[in-house]
Amino acid sequence: MFRKPPSNIKSYSPLRSSDRRRFKDEILKKFPLLESSINNLIESSTDATDSKSESPFNIIVPENTQLAKFNSNLGVHGVIYTTKEKHPLWFKKDKDKNEILVPSVYMLWKFPDMLPKIPTFDMVISKLTGGANLMIPGIAFPSEGLPEVNEGELVSVVVRGSNIPMAVGTMNISTKLLEPGSTRKGIAVNVIHIFGDCLWSMGDQSSPPELSDAKTFQENIETESSESKVADINEEIDEDVEVENLENEFETKLTVSEVDKLLQDSFYQALIEKLTPATPLPMSTSQFYSAYLLPCRPIGTENEVDVKKSSYKKVAKFLSAMEKKGVIKMKGDSTLIHVNWNHESLAGFRPHKTIKKATSSTALNEGHPIIEIKQVFKPKGPIVDFFKAQGENVESDTVYEPEQIKSIVLNYLKSHNLSDKQNPKFVIPDEPIREILANKSGVRVPDKWIRNDLVKEIQSKMEDHHYVILPGHDPELRKGLPKNIQISESTRTGNKVVTTIRGLESYGMNPNDLTEPLQKLCASSVSVNPTLQSSPKKPLMEIMVQGPQIKLVKKYLMDTKGFPEKYIETTNVKKKGKR
């Protein structure tokens, strides 16, 4: 918003005492965390009452505070509040005709806990200074998880490991929908104001406190800004490419030994929490790795902990090392046949919070089970040879998650230097990739591809599979795309509305077990009948609830049964009445 200096600034006028008091009350009301910070500052400062000018309340709205109207280069109207020396303190901006009160970074440095914090990586901040927003892959998920913030609410952006806000903006998406390792793309935070922009330049241009490389950062602002200026001002950069580049650039550089340690911890946690002594063996190593070990990685490490980044390089070699320790027994390189549950490594292991726990924490905290559905893809045709050439151990039952496919393809593109020299936004496929992309119809394969489009195209050439993990059961690999649970409303004879639920059996739910809970929830009669497609050998049932009950039934399946919303299909097929 302040990539360029505010324009059309009207003459500054001082706030009257009564306006100062009202403005202070407005600030404390809109930023409830600020008052506790002020109280802590008062308690810790022995001089807080000695000087009126040093009172924390005078810091947020000093005497001689001035205000002026302005326009931003984006055409946003607002009001800026400054000291007598024109040092920016606060500003208000219009958003859909509603004013938003925003603190300057100078104010945030005095009260860093005023807003919820969204951490990012240190190299991202200079890119944000050029006007870019914080993308979802640029979030550095902390081990304790993100603060709970709704879409549109103000947040500060900090460098991971630091408490000092570097930018302020509004959430573009609720943090409840953001999970470590998610493939979700797009903007996470709409950045409004950041250290180094033109609003900061209106002040004393001081650096953030306790930031050791602030000077270096400040010196590089102009250079970094120019690199992203064209892409961000014209908004012509492809979002998939931007996200993809962020995913690669923001990876934390763990040492190989650190990756080895985290991989072993994930292995032990997978045995204790997911495999358990009750799980029947043998099991393929690829299934154990993708469905058991990967979900048990520590939260926040999903982009860093991978067998390829370890000293083992391959799953078979890693499991062979665990076999030498005496923890497991293998048959060849592809089958897990036994676990030594009395091994000292398992007895002394301290569990950690995992990716799976983080993504299902809401349902678990409410005491409900959760059903997991995970899409995976099986290599076929030339993709098998392509993956094997990259060091993959592809067996008949080997499947890959989208993140794994993306990593393999992008690593190949990078190692073979396939970027278009004239426009790095594109890549030029070589012969092995063109063989994958070739189709029977003989349609010409494009010479240039956007990276993400290329990954998606290769993924589309693989067979669709999915894991279904029911509470208390082992992961089950199924062929094809996941089936939806269907909830539909229809109008029957006499204009009676009926809600029908189908597809429950696919996910271990007996329709007869749901009749009583739904009857109480909907306060309506409930019946169970065979579907039209049902056969005597494999009967499929449907639940029929009287009345328009889509919202209640959907909420019940999600909150009580832990079924993912993504795979609930709702339709409304009411008949049109005569007018």
C-alpha cells in the first residue's frame, strides 16, 4: 500500500484533548492485547508515573498528535496520525467503505504483542518490501501452531524465531484452514505496511530493535524491491510459479544429521502410535513410509524431513539401518515382517506433536474420531522408468503423494537445468519428460511449460488411488478417486421435503447406527432403505430424513463422525411449483 509515498496529503491538524481521549479508547477497544502490554509496561517501569510524556498511554496517542487525510498510489483513501515531527503512529484505511485502524511498524516495535503474529522466513521480508503479499508456502509454521485468526483480521508478520514485527496486514484466509504440509496455495496475508516502505520513510527511519542484520537488510531493500517490482506491480507473475518458487526458497537448511535424527524419531512415533502391535504384518515398505511414517513427522518439518534429504537417500536403506539396530525385521528390501516392540529405542522414546495431530487437532480436542482420506498416485508406463532413474524404488504397490511427485519433478528440472533462459518462468521439457507427456492421439507436446502445470500434467498420467484411514483401523489403499457421501434434498408428493444420505458404508458407517442420533438432532422421522442401485449380495442403504436437513446432517458428519468436508456432496433437487 505504501510502495510509493502517500499523495494528496491535506494539511495536518492537531487532535484536541477530547479527540485524543476518544481515539485512545478506540485503540484500546480494537486492540485488546495492547492494554495488557501497557499494564505490563507500567508495572515494569518505575518512572512510568513520574513523567506524563513517558506514560505508556501517551506513547500510543502522544500530546500534539496530528492527523491528515491522504490517498495511496493504489487509490485507497485514509487518515494518518503522526507526532508533531510527522513520525507516523497510526493510520486508517478504507476497505469496502469500512475503516480499518492499523498501527505503524514504529508502534508495533513499542508494543510487539499488540497483534497475533504470523512467522515467515528471513529471506521473505525483503520480497514483501517490494509490494508482494505473504503467500501460504511462505509461512514458517511454529511447533505450537498458528494463532487463531479469522479472515480479514489484522496480524503482524515476524521473522521466525523473532518477536519483532516487520509488517502488518490482514489475513486473506482463516488460520484454521492453514496446516503444515498443506498443498493449499494463494495469499496468506495481504500486506498493508512494512518496514522499509514509504510510510516508514516518513518517520525517523530507525531499524527494528534487536535485529542484528537490520542494517544489511535496509541496505538491500532497494535491490530486492526492484527484483519483484515488475511482477508485483503489474501482477503478471503466475501464482503457481510464485508459490512454487517460495516452496523451494523457504526451506530451512537442516543438516543431514538433523534430518536423520528427525526421520528416526518419525519412524519410532509411527511404530508406537500408528502401526501398534495389533496391526497385521507383513506390509510393503512403501505403504509404511507414505501412510505411517510421513504423517508422524514433527509439526513444521514436513518440507524438510524426507528420506532423500537424509544420509540414507532411499527408504530401503533407512529401514535396513533400523533392522540392523534390531527394531524391525525385513524380507528383502520391500517388505516389513516384524517389529521388536520391546526394543530399548521404543521404550525410551518421547513422542512429539505430529503433522497428523496438527491437522486433526480440532476434532481430537472435541473428543470425536476423525476419518482421514489422502489422495495418492501410482506410477505407470514411462513414469515408472522416469522415477526409477531418479533413485525411486518403484514396486507394484508403490504410490506417491502430490508433494512427493512435485519434489521429484522439480528436483529433476533443477538438476538438468531445464529452465528457459529467456524466461525462467517456463521450463523446456527434455526427451524423458516429453516421452511421459506424449499422447496416443498424436497431439503436439508444447515446447514450454509453467512448472506447476508440468507437475500436474505428469500427475494426471498416473493412476488415481487413495488411502482411507478409519478410527482404530490400519490405512486402506483403494483404487480410484475417493467416493463422496451424498446428501440431497428433494420434494416428494404433497410438497414434502426429504433429505437423503448415501455412501456411508464406504467409510465404515452403518446407516442403522445413525438413525437415532439423526432423529434427535433433526427432530424428524428417520428411516433406512435400500438404494435403487443396491444388489442382494452387496446391499447399499440410504438414510431418509423428513424435512430440509442438509446443514444439520453435514455438520453431524463433520463434527461427530470426523468426516472431511471436502468429500461431502450436497444437492438440492426441489420440484418447481405452479405460480
